[in-house]
Amino acid sequence: MFYQLLLALVVAAATLADPGHHHHEPLPYHYDYHVKDFWKHTHFGQHEKGDGKSVWGHYTVDLPDGRKQRVDYHADHHKGYVAKVSYHGKAHHPKHYGHAATFFGHHHGHHGHGHGHGHGHH
């Protein structure tokens, strides 16, 4: 009984202390992150700042063709999201491509292509 009364008093005090009419201004912030995964060959990151009224920053990603893509942006309540995309480096494409991936093929007396990747193959 004592704990129920204590809980009721805490809820009442919290309701009176904050009746829900407060408008909280956004706080300034800043963050950075960077990922370089040598196993998956991924490299990307982002840098962003906000002052409570607008945000600005950039993010980058290494593309599979060897170029780096960078997006610089700014956003606020007047102009919305404005971005400038740029590419650095030269695209490189392989001279020879591997075999085309096929998902449906001829079924000559068996299912699939005999690889047994989780499809009940022996």
C-alpha cells in the first residue's frame, strides 16, 4: 500500500512539474564516423553539425568502380535539403567479366545446378 501511494505521489509531482506546455529548442550537435572494412572492401563515412536551426555536413563512399562519391549538404526550414554531389578519381571497369549469374536454367533430371546451397541437395 505504501508503494502504491508513493508511486501516485511521484506521478502527480511529475505531472505538475511538466504540464506538457514546454517547447524544447533543438540543441547543437556534431558527429563523425568512418568505416573501412578490408574484408568487404567498403569504405564510407559522414561528418555532420547542427546548430539547432540548420544542419550541414558531408558523406563519402568508395564506389565499386574505384571513384569516391562525396555529397555535401545543408538543410534548414527555409531552403529544405540542398545537396551537391561530386565524384573524385577515374572509373575503372574490368576488361573481362565473369560468367553471368543464372537463377533459372535447364533442369536435366536434377534440381538447380548441383551446388547444394541450402536447397535440399545432396
